[in-house]
Amino acid sequence: MSSTRRAVDSSVFHQCHYAGSPEFERGLLANLVAKRCSVLPTGADRQLIWFIHYLSHQPGGLAAVAADLMAQFPDRFGTTAMVAINKTEGVYSADEVRKIRSELPTSLRDQFPLQGEFNPSIRDRAWYCRQIAESARAVLEDDESSFEDRKTASRQIEDADEAEKDESADAAIAQKLPVSYPVKSFLQICCSAAKTGFVDGCKTLSLEKTLAEICLDPAFRLDSWPWYFNELVNVLDAYQKYWIKNKSNWVMTSVGKKVCEFLDYTLDAGVLSLLIGRASLGQTFAARAWCENHPGQTRMVEVPPSNDDASFYRAIAQAIGLGNFLNYKNVQIRERIEFVLQTGNLLLVLNQAQRLWPQKNLREAFPGRLAWVLDQADKGAKVCMISGPQFFMQQRACEKMGWNSPELRNRILHYSNLPDSLGIEDLQAVARVMLPEADETSLAAVAIYSLSGRYLAALEAVAKRAQFVAQQNGRSQRTSSDVRAALKFVSGSDALLIQSSSETKPVSGRGRNRQPTPAFQTEIEVPIPGRHSQPAPAAPPTRAAFTGSAELSDLIQS
């Protein structure tokens, strides 16, 4: 093989040339943010910095956060004097200009001279030249002075005369200077500095880079702020409350309330906890919503359905924000994750925790993922595991391979079970949010149907099918007729699925050839308002009150 180096042809298209583009770089590195938080004394400051770190990994990054801060808090945009004067239009008086000008960078103060103010550089030069000219005249009056000294003295006197002329011209100009300046001119300077960091040759930190400095620089004082944004840290505290408030508009069901209470205790106590609940009850949605309401204290991870360590560590690294980790080895990723978790600043919520157990029936399978989680809990990490009922089923399989069950029970300091079902009131509340266009009759029918066992999964299926029906009919908004058509389709699909699965599933014992009866054998006809003379019941009964699909179908049709 030849070792001769050849120049790369730049005209050839290579996709990898774009891999290092700055557009692909998003978010602050969690391990560096954790180091920054290690020197902060208060938990509130650490929570604020982790909140900014969380926003840096959202669409738009810190640039979007900076733009949102400027839009949401215009009263805090400007210097301290500008905020105190509180003017958004009009002009600043001479005294106000002097106060604001003193807070600007030195290179920007000369841009706002007032009437009667001389140019300090011209005045200083004129004064200096006058002092030199006095000595030069003494040299000219001395008859014993040399020719060279006289020549130099004459040049110095000429310079003094030119300086006096410049001073006189500057005095004339000073009388014509404005006595006030528009508010907009100062706001434009602050806006340019916040967006780009450059103002007429003056270089400063933009608001985006200032936010990054807050999260990374251990010497940054949180009681300081950039000259163009007053009390930035206090604004960030208010912005965090505003951001969380906008994320809190979700339906709190009985299951969601228990999930939130469980996570609140886990976060406060800092223990290893385990929450078990069946699917389709909304525990994953509630946990994700709770994590979004605590962006400075928690991160949520979907445990991947695999056995390798690489996918597991990369899922955690992506969730907590470790940047571009694809080129790292597993041990390097794991070390960075452990450093972040063991600081105790973040609660790690592991959803689908049953996947922590081995996902293959191996003869010598060992739950390495779970052992790692237990080790991190022993070293100060706060971890909450959310799983389905199969968590203990897989535990019993590993017990046959020598896994020590008492060890797991002793490490888990908080355990709870979720309810096995949702009530009709919770389902109707969720249905109103998912299908706001539907009438009460259609909502009641959808809520009652979801009691068949699929619960929130049935509501989601109906909502997506209704949206599809509306789009097929050329509409962007769903209607009650779309919801009824979607419910009819979903009920038929579920009945077909149950029938197909029951036909292929072998039945042991007595009645081997007898197939179980599907929950819904026929499609449900949803009522059309005004079709029947009997009014709909005020409060539909629960699913437990029905013994067969015929009674449920009759109720929905009535």
C-alpha cells in the first residue's frame, strides 16, 4: 500500500463535512454543569442552573431562551438607570442621560455627548500644549538658546495655537449638541449587545453566552448581571416559575395524583424507590409531566429494551444532557453519568424499569443494569424506578440464577402500587382534553368504552382516528360525528384483535376447544343527539356495572 499523501479534492461532495456544523451543537454538557454546581452553596441556585441546562437542550437552545427573556420581561431590559426611569418611548433628559451613560461601557459613553460638554481629549491636548508653549516662549526670549532649541520651541508654539483653535471649534460644536436623546437609541444599543455581543466596535458577552457563563463559570457571581439586562438572575427565577406554570395544564387523574405524590417524596427524601402499575393508566404521562414541572431537579429516561450496556448508558447520557457522546467508550460515558448523578442534584426517573432485568433467557444471566442502579443509589444518587407488573416476574427468573432478592428489597426504601383501573370521572376529564370538539354524549360513550380495559390507550386511539377522519374530509378541526365514527372504527378493531388473539392462543385443561368470548363481538353504534326520545343519563355508571357487551352497547345507544 502506498503511503504517499495526496491532497483532498474539495470539489468532491462528502456528507461528513457537515458533521461538525455549529447547528448540530446543542446544549451544555451536564458533567461541566455539575462541576459548576459543586461550588454553589444553596440548592435554589443549583436548581436554577440545572433549569437553564435543561432549556439549553430544547429546540432553539439558549438563543431561544435569550429571545424569550427579552420578549417576556421588557421592563428589565436595559441598564439599572433605564429600568428605574422606566421609559419605553419619548426622550431622556440631560440628567437621565448622564445616569444611563455612566453605566454603559467606556467606549460607548462618547456616543451621547450633551450640550455644553467639551471633548475631553481635545481639552486635555489644548491644556498640555499650553503648558509646553510657556516653556517654549521662554526659550525664544533667551538669547543664548541654540538654533535647534529655537526651532523646536517655535514648532511647539504652533502646536499650541492649533490646539487652541481646535478647542474653540469644539466649544462651538458643544453648544450645538442635543440636550436630550431618544429612548429608542439606548434600547437599540442594549438590544444589539444582547443579541450579538457587538455594539459599534465594543465587544461584550451576548445574553446567550451570559446564560452559558452562569452555568459553567465557577467565578460568575449570581448577584451580578450584564449592563444591558438588569437583575438577570431574579428574572431567571421568575422565568422558571412562568415556564413551569405553562407546563402544568394537564388533567390530574387519581393515578396521576399518586404518581406525583410518590415522586415528590422520592425527590425530597433522596432514596431509591420503585413504583409498579399496569399499562394504559397514564403513569408514564404523569411521570413525564411531573418531570417537566421540575426541570431543575429531575431527568426522565426510557430504559431501552436491550441487553447491551452501550444503549443503556447512552439513553441516560442523552436524557441528562452529556452532548456528543457517540465517540466515547462505555466506561467514559458511565464515568460522566456517575459524576452527575452522585452529586445528588438530579433525580433520575427510570421508566419501563422492568427492562433493567436481562431481556434474554440466558443460562447465566445477571442483572448488570439493576446492579449498577443499586450501586449509584448507595453512592448518593436519587433514583426512581417506574415499572409494570412484570418487574417481579423477571426478578423471580433471575433468582433461579443466583440473584440475591433480599439485597434488592433492602435497597429499595420506598415502594408503592398504583390502582388497577381508572374511574369514569377520570376518563371523562381526560376525554374532554383530548377531544374538546366532541359533545357530552360522545364523550360519555368514549369514556364508557375505555372502561373495557384499554383505558387511556382507547382514548388515544379514538382521538387519533377522529383526527384522521377530519383530515380525510378536508377539515383541520374534529367534530362530534368524527368522534362517533372513530369510536365505531376503534371498537371494531379491538374486537377483531381480541378475536384473532384468542383464536391463536392455546387453551389448556377443560374446554380446550372452546374459545373465550371477545369483550366486544360487534361494532358499537354511537348515539346521534336527538335520535332517541329518552334523555341520556346524568352520570354514566362505571364499567363494573355491566356483565356483557350487549348491555354496554344498549347504554351507549340510549
